[in-house]
Amino acid sequence: MTDQTKSPVTRPIVFSGAQPTGQLTIGNYFGALQHWVATQEANDCLFCIVDLHALTVRQNPAELRQRCLELAALYLACGLDPQRSILFIQSHVPAHTELAWLLNTFTQIGELERMTQFKDKAQRHKHNVNAGLFTYPVLMAADILLYGTHKVPVGEDQKQHLELTRDVAVRFNNLYGEVFQIPEPLIAAEGARVKDLQEPTKKMSKSAESELARVMILDPPKEILKKFKKAVTDSLAQIRFDEAGQPGVTNLLDLWCVATGRPRAEALEHFGHNLYGKLKVETAEAVIAQLEPVQQRYQALIDDRAELTKILEEGAARARARAEPVMRKTMSALGLPLDRGRFP
């Protein structure tokens, strides 16, 4: 029996997505995408390119369209399978924004004001603190609730948004019955906290000011090696796991472990020589070995725009069909007249 023949209702529904705002880092790869690929085995998955979320920051239209295709190609190159999962672009399913408006009326201003990501982004984009940036978590809640999602892969920085999603869904259900599935976080045990190579107390981010701070999935091998050689460590001349005392060394060790699939104890034995230079080079080599086949698959996919577009169109059609029952149930609960042309 293939995965396609399994009934979606027999498997937990998982939803996740990423913004098409430039390349993804190895933090995204080891901390999210690898786990998404594994999640397909036992779950009914939807993976979304959340282009509407990207609009809270001004975008070049042509570049945004291209980045949507590039992110889709990267998803596929990393192992997401359109035969087993639904891969689509958020704006191709209008129900995302429709449900977001309805959920806005069940979300309190005080709840949104407490969102730490809003505070952080408002500081970084003082010239454009728009209403979309403020209500961003409500659109995220709509993304999740629209598909009856059971599990949401989240990092520490997104847990607060998921809690808001749960609060809004519970509030709605308490008034109108069991309309929304209450989602649970799905947090990977390992590889979810890849750190900045220049400031290893911080999470690696594609928006880091220094290019040396981040390694992108599509970086050429020579560039990856260069960045690791310049990674910040310390002057203790000891290779050990000590996130508080040696965050740079610990980050490199963790990356070597996740890239090679070998345990921490073996890492300590392997690097018992305490030579930072070898640690940096071997970690770079392990990461390069992981990324090279992904980069090759990506190039083949991005060169076939017609096939990529077809996959996204088919995914959007499947997502729209999956969203319809939730929208019908939500509108009916609220007393909104159902359009018979849309909901026969």
C-alpha cells in the first residue's frame, strides 16, 4: 500500500511553512527541513510557502515571485515529496486570509501586544510598523487551523504564536462547539538550535548582518569552508560540550554530530586532540557532504520551471479542497450565509 492510498484522517495532520525571503540557512535545514522530510513517513503533511507573511516587509514583486519558486525547488530538493505531502503557495489558497479576518474578531489586542516577535520586528523596521506586522500571528493561526492541524513543527521562537493559536481556537470552540482542532507543538529533540558562527550565543539567522555568521543551504563548498574556518571559538584549547562556557565550540560539535549522524560521546573521542582548526574543517566537510546532493537536485528542479509550477498548482488545488470543510463549518457557526456556488 502506498502513502497515497492511506486515508488522511487515520494519520495526524502536520502543517508548516517558511517565508520566501531569501535562501535558507543550514539551521533551517538541520533544524526544520530534515525533520519535515522524516515527518512525512507517519503523518498527513502540508508544507506551505507563506508569501503573504513576507508582505509585512516591502518586497520587490519580481523577486518575490522568483523566490517562491526557488523555495519550492529547495523544499523538493531537501526531500519533500509532493506524492506524499501537499506543497503549495499560501496566496494560492484564499481561505487563509478569509479565515484570518474571522479569527481577528476573536483575538484580543492585548494578546498581540505581548508577542515578542512583533516587538523585535517593530524595532528593526521602525519605518514600517504596519497593521499586518501586528496581526501576523492571526494569519499564522489561520494557516494552522484551516487544515485541522494536529501538530505544528515549531522552534522556540514560534512557540508563543502557537500558544496564541491554541487560545483563539479554544475561545472559538467554547462559544460555537468543536469547530477547530487544537494543535500541539512538534519540537525536534536535536539539531533545532544551530547557532550563529560569529555570535554563537544567538540562533543562526538568514538576516544576520555578517555573511560569515550564517551558512546558506546553497552556498558553494569553498564558501562554506571559508565561513567555518572563520567561526568564533575561544582561547581555552579544549573541545567539549559546554554551551555556557564554550558556545562556539559546542555549536561546531553539535553541527558535526547532526551532519554525520554520530553521537556526542563519539564526537568527544574523535576530537580528543583539542585542535580547533581540525574541528572547524571537519565540521565544514561534514556539512558540505550533506548539502552537495541537495544542491544538485535543486539545480535540476529550478531549471524545470514548468514542472515546478505544475507541482505548486496541483498542491494548491488539493489544499483548497482540504480547507473548504473548515471554512464551511466556521462560517456556519458564525451565522454567515453560505454561498451555494462555493459550498454546494
